[in-house]
Amino acid sequence: DEFTAAKGLKLTFGLRADGTGFPVAEDAKYNNAYVPSLTFRNNTVLRTNQFPDFTTLWSPRFGFNWDVKDDKTTQVRGGLGIFSGRVPYVWLSNQLSNNGVLFGSETINNPTNRPFNANVDAYRPAISTSIIPTSYNLAVTDPNFKFSQVFRANLAVDKSLGDGWLVSLEGIYTKDINAVYLENVNLPDSKVKAVGSDSRVIYYTLGTNGLPSSTKNNQIYGGTRGLNAPTTGNTGLNPNISDAIVIKNTQLGYSYALTATVSKAFDNGLFASLSYTNSDSRSVNDGGSIAQSQWRDRVVSGDPNENVASYSSYIQTHRFNAYGSYRLNYLNEKASTTFGFTYSAAPAGRFSYTYSGDMNGDNQTSNDLIFIPRSQSDIMLRDLGTYTAAQQWADLDKYITQDSYLNSHRGHYAQRNGAELPWSANFDFKIIQDFYIKVGGHTNTLQFTL
């Protein structure tokens, strides 16, 4: 509802409700009866055919627009509210395809009884409850999972300075209420930490003597296969779960943006504007194609399951935008040509400093953030023939020193998306040619653009 509360002041109130349900919930054909009996992290019990119950997300909103003097010279506008949206459904349908009961494979060498058959079910093995799948990935939705919701508020002031000049200031703030967070509950809760300045959590498999299965010079090396990994002599009663990803909610993400704009409309058809935006954005997860890859591709310095926010992949801390256009009318208003340009300059993106290889033994080879040594005592380097440890440190120290991000974070772990790429600029130019043609008393426009 919108109504005028006072002269020049309009108020808007709204309420939206989004209901979400899953028709496949509790469907028997998606049920892997063996999974609930398995032991997962924090004693989590997984059921492959259980989806969240029907939920309703309420989104109240309020907005206002105030023409302060009721003469269109000063406008104050803003609002706040809760906004809801869905996640890509593939993240949830992962649960249907990654449950260990809907697909499998056979390896048959030199088959003589399998000629081509157009019927795709011709050689499908009969379903047997006595057959336990030997290796698969799980992707499960937390029973309390809710679709995405954010709280958002903005406030802006537009001030006309006369003679076509307009100045605007606007701020916007967004806070996650239900964002996406993923946890691999097949990864054990390790209490082991590396020794030294880099004391991150280490995951490994114990050998028969109770020691890490791979050690060298008292340094622990990775090699975990998860909580449900088969050990020597495993009879297959417990499946080899590669990952067990649970999609959950988090509230830790937020963002803000502050923008200042100045523009001028000239009497001769020329218009120009210039704006600057300062922003920050933090998130727990930036999304991906499937549940497993989202968990796998989030770089970490500690527990890969930790619910922690860091810089978003899409943040641009600074951005300049310029726009200009000029419209020329001629041929007795039967044609016009518009010239326009846009120019933007901002950092080209964010990136993370990571190790190549599995630093912590979680079976992921590209998700470990580096530890940035403060001095040579913070890192163990080994002589490599003619390339000595001292020479290696001299080169590494030079590299850290010349990089402003690394040099300012010595003695700490690199942050996810903590480093910023150099600035880049983009310039676009456009020409619009319009012809105005009257047909049957109506004006039609024929337009060409370059």
C-alpha cells in the first residue's frame, strides 16, 4: 500500500510471503537405508530421502520518498525490509542423484553376451536390497534449511543545485539472514595441529601403531579418507563415502556500498555524470555449480567446515563510473543522432594465495591458504642441490616484500579473496541513429546503433 502521509511525503508498506515445499520428500526410491547407521561428524544422522518441510518466508518492507520543500529540489528517499529468493535448484537436486541407490556401474572384460540393444534397460541389473554400493558421494539438505533471505536498508539524498546540476548521495547495507553454507560431515573433527608458526589443523589416517600413516622427520603428512573410509580387511559392510556434503544456512555474510554522483543536463542536449562507489562485501560461500564443488573450492586456513566469512569474490572496493550523451535533432525533427559513452575504472577482481597440493590432509589439493612467514624462522626450507635454503628464503622474502598484501600480512594466514588485482578501465562508445517516419498518422522510429 502507498499513501501520502504529508505534503511531499509518500510512504510505502508491503508484505510478501514465499512458500517452499519439496514433493519428493520421504520418497522411498531415494532412500539409502544404510546411510542413517553410519557415523558422521558431530554425530550427524543423514537420510537421503528427507527434505525440509514446507516453510513460509515472510518479507515485510517499508519505503519512503520525501520531497522536502515540495518543489523537487531536495529529495530524501530510502527504505528497509527483508527480501527472499530461491537458490539454484541443482544444489538441492544433488541430493536425489548423490545418494548411492539411483546409479551404479559394472566392469565386464570381453563381454560376449552384451550385443547392442536400443532398449537402455536391457542390461540393467536387478535391484537387490542385499547389494551395498561400494563407493559414492552424498549431498544432503539439512532438515532446517531455508531459502535465501537478506535484510536490506538504503538511504539517499538527491539535491538539485539549479541550472541542470544534480548531486546524489546513497548508502545501502545488506545482511544475510539465510545464506548458503556447506559442511562435509564425512571429514573428521581433528584435534591435531601442525607444529610451528603455521599451526593449522591437520587431518590424517592412523596406522595400526596409532601413529599417522605417513610421517617423515616428525612432520605430519596428509592422507585421510574420511570417517567411513575402509581400513585394512574391510568387508564392505560400510560404504566408502568420498564426501558427505550437507547444505545449511548461515547469517554471517554482509555488504555495504556508498555512492556519490554528480550530473549535469545541458540545454543543448548534452548530459554528463560522474560517480564514485566505495563498498565491501563478506560471504561464507560465493556459490558454484554443485554442492560438492562449492565445499571443495572454498579456500581455508583452518577447518574446511568452519562457518566463517571472508571477502566475497565479487567485491569491488572502489569504482568510478562516467557517462555522457549528446543528442542532435535535425531534418525538421525527422531524424536525430545520439552520441554516448561510458567509462568505468575499478580493481579487476580478487584472488587468494594458496598452496599447490594438499597441505592439511583433507584430500583437497587447491584449497589451502598459505601462511605468510614473517622471517626465515617461520618456514622450513630444505637445500635443493645448488639452490640452498638461504637462497630460497632470500627469493621468497623479496617476493613477499614487493607484494603490498603479502608484506602487510607477514606472520598471518592469507585471507580468502584477500588480495586485490590491479585496476583496469573500460571505455564504451555508442552511436544511435533515429529516423522518424509518419505512417497513417502515427510516428514510427527506425533505429540503427553502432
